Amino acid sequence: MPPLGITIALGLQFVVLLIAGIILIPTVVVQAAGEGPDYLSWALFASMAMAGLMTVFQAFRIGCIGSGYIILMGGSTAFMAMSITALIKGGPTLLAALVATSALIPLMISSKLSLLRKILTPAVSGTVLMLIPVTMMSVIFDMLTKVPKGAFSLSGPMSAFVTLAVIITMALSAKGIFRLCGPVIGIIIGSIVASFFGLYDIEKVIQASWLGFPEGSWPGLNLEFSKLFWQLLPSFVLVALIDIIHAVSNSVAIQRVSWKEERATNFRDVQGTLTASGIGNFICGLLGVIPNSIRPTSVSVTELTGVASRSVGVATGLILIVLAFFPKAVAVVLAIPGPVVAAYLLTVLSLLFVTGMKYALQGEIDNRNALIVGVSFCIGIGFQNGLILPDYVEDFAGGILNSAMTAGGLVAIIMTLSTHLIGPRRHRIEMACNSDAFLEVQGFLDDFVARSGWGDAMRDRIKVASEEMLLILLWKDWDKREEKKRRLILKTHKENEQAILEFITIADQGNIQDRIALLEKETTLEFSMEKEISLRLLNHVASSVRHEQYHDIDIVTIKVEGID
């Protein structure tokens, strides 16, 4: 928990990054659709207030709602094309109905996220993260050269260079509060340099009022579900699915950069992220504005500053809500020259690319994951630059395949699904999760080893791994719900001379993967001797243990290396 002053300063830093997109995205959508100034005024007010409210939702974790991390929300670029189409054909009331309906998709998926674990793999999520900077790079480099007419031609690049140099220098050499505020300092110095070239629009700040409410009013909600609604709904659903992949990728990434020690991904927090996003976007639909999505810069800035306290997320959200009523404060940020903003974005998105690369190739780098990441990344770049069937995909579903993130993410999903369809056959057994399960599991594993052609040594190793896993699952003081009858599903298959054992159950025992990692550190252990022995034996015979925790089930995947 940082001091209040630092918390507010970091919140303002995030706001500086978010506010331009929060304002510009609805402005572009409304103006492109030909809507009037009254609706634009309402859209800007509601978009900023909802971005702040959803950011606070994400920072708080109330039951199954919210992530408990700094997850910044802002206008969704993925929904821009379809939102413009909806406004042109049916106006704000049609847009409201479509946004509210598509917001139900993340709510439904969050409750059953475990069913998608084979699709939303590290390779898929990491690829999407890597393609986010690729998708935005053309916009960033365009901003570097956009200067007013008559200004010095190199004023933009020079302002951007100063901003970039200050941010990098502060990140590499500064300490304490100076390192935390490095991005803000870089933006301030870059803006000062830009003002000497006449790039900072001070008139915009002077003309803006101090306090104000939207001139427009709520546009209403169209619940007729006309033919036009059903024609546009599939496109909104498709974009919502892509946005879910984006949200899962960023939720996983923020967990990886928010802890000093590496931890297993908590998919319950990922479910909370999707639930909060779905609820927030449902409200956006009721208000008649375009939906929000997770801004990837929250991951990069958290890694850059080294601060992951959720209080910073709360401060950011509250500042955005307050700023919705202060047009002059918004104008101060909007007046920051494009080249300065571009330099800042270049820094944080570069870090995001590296985070995605680490996550995509985490663990073993086998040919399958390497192909999925490499092919998806290259195809995403091809679609982004109009090099792949441009005449056919330009207008498909509102042009969503023109985005590297969308196209590459879809390719990664399709390739991942294909590997499961053509992969080795899975065998499963279901039983009560109690002491009687030992005999059933042993017989099931004997058949699995015989089918796989392994010898006695491999059979013994697999049995030891399964026995210790069952003991861990049956620890009485870890499971406080003895009155509930739990079921255990065991799935097995052979892959690259490895035995893959997947234990699926409802358990409340803490993350086994993290507890094994704790054993390897020289700390005071909080386990009894019996528990420690089981964890150590499992860690010894298994090449890897991955524990995925969801609200409905727990899944522990164990890999055992084959023995000749």
C-alpha cells in the first residue's frame, strides 16, 4: 500500500494514458456515424464515468466480481467499426440494445471458463498480447509526425525523442519516487519541449469550462429486437468473443507482473475480471455508449513502476469519475501533443510485447506451441497490413480481420483446437473423491500404461505421482467441506513419450503448484511432515505440475517423463 500522495500521483499517471483513448474513441465513432453534438456530449460523459467505475470494479474483489488487480478500462477499439454501423442504421437506441446483449457473453463464459481452458492456452493468450502492440504501431508512428500546419517539420520527432529519453533514463537509473513517476515526468518535459514549437494547444485549455454536465441526455433503449438487431448481433457477439480473449490475456499478464515471486495463474481472478467487465459493459449498453475493454498498458506500467497495489486502480477510477464533471481538466490532458503521447505508448507497448512473448512460450517450448505462436503472429501481421486477401476480408464483419490482434487470435484458437482434434486419444474415469478411489485409479492406470507400451519402471512412477496427488486431494484439514460428496475425474493420454494425468475435482486446498514452489525455497514451511512428504514426492516424480483454480472446479495437470 503506497502512501496517499504516491497513490494519487500514479493514478493521475494512468489517467493521462487512458483519457485520450476514452475521449477520442467515442468521438470518432459518433462523428463517423453523423450523430449530433448532444449525443456526443452524453457519450463522452458516460464513457469517462463508466471507464472510471469499471476500473474501480476491477480493483475491488467482491465475491466473484472483480480481479483484485490494477486493470484499467477504456473505450474498446475492437467495437468501433460495428458501433458506427449500428449508429448509422439504427441510432443510439439500437447500439444500446446490441451492446447490452453482447455484454452477456463474458458473463456466461466467466461462469464456465474452465470449459475453455484448452482454447485459452498460454500460447493463444500470449500471441494476442504480442499482437496488441503490432495492431497499434501504425497509429503510434502516425502520431509522431502529426503537427499543426506551419510548425517545424521535425518538432514532432524531437518532442517524442525527448519524452522517450527521459522515460527510459528514469526507468533504468532513477530510484524511489522518481522511478515511479518517470513516465509522468517524461510526458511533462516532452510537453514543455513541444510547447516551444507551438504544439501544445493552450487555447483548448483556456476555452474549456471548469465544471460542467453533459448537454445531451440519455438516448433511451430499443427493445423491439427488430430484423436489423438480429442482422448485426452476430458481429457484436464475434467481437465480444475476441475481446474476451484479450481480457483473459491481460488478466493473466497482470498477475504475472504484480508479484515479486512468480505464482501460478489464479483463474478465479480471471473469472472475476470477465464478470466485472460484463456487468460494466451491460451498464454501458443501458447508457447507450460503446463498450469498454481492458487497456493493455496497465500491465506495462505496472511492470515499469513496480507498483501493483489495487489502491492505485481505485484512485485511477475515482479520478476518471471526477474528471467527467471537469471539462478543463480533460482539456489539459487532451492538449498534450500527439508525438509526446506516442513516445509514452511506444515505451509501455514495447514492455507489453515482451510480457506476451514470455507468457506465450512459458514452460517447455515444443514444436506445437512454437508453430501456433509463430504462424498466428505472422498471419496477424499479414492481415494488419492488408497483405492477405484484402478484397475479401476488408468488409467482413465490419472489418474486424483488419486487426492483427483479432486475426492472429482467431488463427491461434483454430490451430489450438486442431491440435486437440488430431491429438492422442484421451481416456477418463470418474469416481467418488474418497479413500476408495485409490484402487480404482490403480487399475485404470495399469490399463493406460499397457496401452502406451511402457514398462514397470514407468508404471511405478505414474502410480507414485497419482497416489501422492490423491493424498493431497484428500487431506482432511485442507478440505473443510467433508459433508459434501466430491467427484473426481481422471483423464490420461500419452504425448511425446510423456504421461499426462489430469485430475479434475472440486477442492478448496490452496494452489498445489504454488505449494510445491514454496518447498524449493529456504523458508519456514507451513505444512505438516505428511503433507510435505507428499508434495516432495510429487515434485520428484513429475516433470511438471500445473494447478488451475476456478470457482466451480480445480484442475491439476501432471506430466511424467517416459522411461526407456
